[in-house]
Amino acid sequence: MKMDVNPGSINRPTNTEVDETSQLLRSASLLNNEIQVKVYKRRWYILTMFSIFCFTQGAMWNTFGPISETCEEAFGWSDATIAWITNWGSVSFMVTAFQFFWMMQVKGLRWAVLTSSFFLLFGAAFRVISSSPKTATILFHIGQFVSGFAGPVSMGAGPAVSAVWFPPNERVTATAISTSMGLFGVAVPYLLGPFIVERGIPTVHNSTKETSQFHSSVLQSDENDMDVFSNSTQFGNITDIRIQKEREQIMLYMYIECIWCGLLFLIILCYFPKAPSLPPSMSANTGRQSYWAGTFSLFKNRHFLFIAITYAISSGVYGAWQSVLDVNLKPEGISEKDAGWIGFYSTVASCVAAVLVGRFGDLFARHMKLFILALFVVATACFAIFSLELLGGVIPRYDALLYGTVIAGSTFLLSATPMLFELACETAFPASESAANGMLTILNNLLAILFMIPFAVPNIGTMWMNWTLTGSCLVSIPFITMMSGGFRRLALDEYTNQEQIVDPGSVDIVADHDYSVAFCPPSAGLTSAQDMEVSSGSKQGRDLALSQQDLGYGSTSVLTPVEVHIDAATLTDNQKGAAHI
């Protein structure tokens, strides 16, 4: 008797994956045949607060990009200063990433989110101390670096929140919502920044009293502050009153963000539990590998590495590219305000699309690879058209087409992010969500740092940024086609929901439309690799033999469903009888 499976939808084991598969089976064992699961209504409150936290971190990270021209004028900064003050978030992410991902798994979500929100507040506090150009520049760098410590949790904890609080049919949607709110936080500064910090000659009442007060304050300021502008060719055209007004508006912006971070920290401090009393699914209650063991195992999981490389190359480059969109479009005559609107519409459209695509991901979970591939192909085409427009002479430039390609490309690329996160968790299981998404986001930020390095080259221009973005999306497509990860968590939850847990004293074959699964406790008498042949399907042409000793289960255990079929021709008559074949 042979029970075949659908070979196109699951992760096929090879001879090099025996240890990985055995470890997967062990980590999913249960002490009892039944376990209570419960879905709590307050999961939506937890998701809301975590999403607001993600929103805040995104807004803090993108504070200076949308007001770069004003900051350059007010503090004497250069494009390179704007690029690096934004890039501190990626640097500090790399410094604390492993610590925070370890904390999420070992200490729980409460401590990870609470500590991260404290760093947001601490970083925001540095930025409100002084408006003196030299001092403010140093403090802004420190503030951005410290607030970047919140990056690992805001970027990587979304799937962990989904796994701990949400049932299987809502996990992708929950991850999409928190991810989208993080993106929305990046978008809001494109509007809020230019609204609070106006560039140009400000509206100032020309009363004698106000003017005299202003000049008095200028005379009392540090003379060294004026050295910042000594090399600026624009200084002769900028009035003292304009510079002072811009600084005041920037500091008002800093105070608003600081107060917001303080309120967020207090709310999370009051209530943000580690986990619900009862898990929402079987996989949420299943033990994970230790953080470091799980992290190291990911380097041996080639299907996970394909996902990680895809996300890092595309999203890492895009995030850095978006943070300096104003710098990128300035040589094309596009104003700071117009660049802000492009960034805002791009990100808002991406947020909406990510939630919609995430919902489709929940409904059609086993087709996520196809969705991701289609989204990347369209995004690559959009960014290629955008680059050709700016190149000139190839495609006529129209503002509507220029804006449309940026918005569409961003939408298609970012809407794939929640599915990449969830697919990584499925492929990495039983490694924890913290380990899996930690690896994704660490590589993402590493690429973002590398993207900023060329800004140190004098007169390099901006066209290289657009071709790098297009190339990153194009290079990701082959890795997507090589993804072949199975849905390990989902399989466990589905069989549990169907009450397919078997009596540990017997062997049953459980089959559905995608899988044929063998549960083989010691009483079946399968004691060698020859007794039980696990085939990866005729289309793959590779067989894997797992001995009962490799599986290592006791009489009180229940095996995790594995995407295999049993070739009964290899079993003895006694073994067939024990297996009810």
C-alpha cells in the first residue's frame, strides 16, 4: 500500500535533513492527548498596542528624511549627514538585535516590548535638550542611535505576537496589521514633518518688539554655532530670523514625538501581558528549540535561507532608499513637499495592500509562494520604469507616471513582507519565531547599512540608488522560485483542529488533500531504517529513511504531522498489522 502526497506544496526532506526532521518531530511532542486552546478577545487590544509601538518606532526612524532640506538649512547639515542620521537605526539594530530576540523568546513579549518602548522615550529625550547647531547635531545622532534599539522588536516581533495570541487562520492577517502600522509610522512624517517644519521664509510679525527680542537672542548665542554655516554658499541668502524660526519648528517636532513616546511607555507599562492564560493553537503550546540552537539551525535550512535572502536584499535596500527619497528626487526638481506626498501615498497604499494580501495569505496559505513571486515581478517592473524615466532619453518623463511607478512599486514590494515573515516561521519551525524573524531583520538592516556607504563618495549623485533598488528586486526573484518550505506549524494546527491526534499505543495513517502522515510509536516495532521508508514523492526522486530510534518517541507522545508517505511494501506482515494497513 502506498499513500502519495501532493509534491508541489510541501517541503521535501533530503538525506541531509534527517537530523532536522527528527528534531522537528521531537520538539512537537505533547504530554497529553488533549490540550485546551482558547482565543481571547483582548488579542485585538494587544495587537493594537503593539501596532502603535511599531508605528512610533517607524515615525522616529523617519523623522529627518522628510524635512532634510530644512535641517540642512537650519543646522548646516549635508546630504551625507541626513543619510547617516537616518541610518543610525540600522546600526543600533545590529548592536542589540540578538539580545532582544533572545529576550522575546526567554523573557516573553512583555519585557521585550516594554524595554523597547523605554528606549524610544530615552532616545526622544536626547533630541529635545538643545537647538544649538553643534550640540543639537550630536544629540540628534545619539537620540537616533538609542531609539534604534527598539528596531529589533518592532520589526521582528510581529509574527511572535501573532503566534502567541492569534489562531492559525488569523496569523498572517495579524502580522500584516502590525507590519502595516510600522510602515504607516514611516509614512506619517512625510506629512507631519513638513506641516510642523515649514521650509522657506516663515510668517513672522514684523513688530519692533519681536525683532529686537530675536536679535538679542542671536547675539547671546554661541559664536561657534555660526561656524557651521561658514562654508555654506547659501548663508548670505538666509536671514537670521529664518534660521531661528526653522530651529524652533524642528524642536517643536522633537517635543511632540517625545511626549508621544512617554504616553506609549506608560500605557504599555500598565498592561501588556507576556502571553494569554491558554494558547490559541496547538503550535503556540508546542515547545521551541532554545534561541541559540534554533538560530544556528537556520543556517542549515536552505529553504529558510532563500526566504531570508529575498527579504534582506529587497526590503533592506528599499527601506534605505525610501529614507532618503527627498535627497534622491531633489536633483530632478521635485520639491521636499512633493517628495513627501510621494512617500506618504506609497506607504499608505502599501499598508492597505499588505493587510488585504495578508488576509488572502490566511485563506490560501499554501499558495503564498505564488503570491510573493507575482508581487516581486510587478514591483521590479515598476522600479525599472521609474529608473528609466529619471535616466532620460529612454522613456519620456511624465509626473503622473513617475509618481505612479514609485507608489505601485512600493505597494507591490511591501505587501509581500507579512507573507515572507510567516513563511519563514513555517519553514523554520520548531525554531522560534524570534529566531526566524530575527535572522530576517538582521540581514535586512545589514543591507540597509551597506546601501548608505556610497554616500561617503563625493559627487556620486543619486541615480545609483534607483538602479540598486531595481536590481535588488530582480535578484530576489530567482530565490523566490527556489523556495520550497513546508507549512510545519500549520500542519500541526490543522491536524489538531481535525482531532487527528492518535492513540500512542497504535500506528495510524492520517491522510488529507495535501499530506499523508504516519504516527509511529515504539509499539509498531519499526526499529530500523529499513522497516519504515519515508518517501519524498516520485516527482522528487529522493527517499529518506527515518528509523524509530531516530524519532525517539515514548509511549506518551504524539508525533507532529510530517509531509511524507509510507511505502507499505517495505513493512513486514506483523508491522502492517500493527499499523492497521
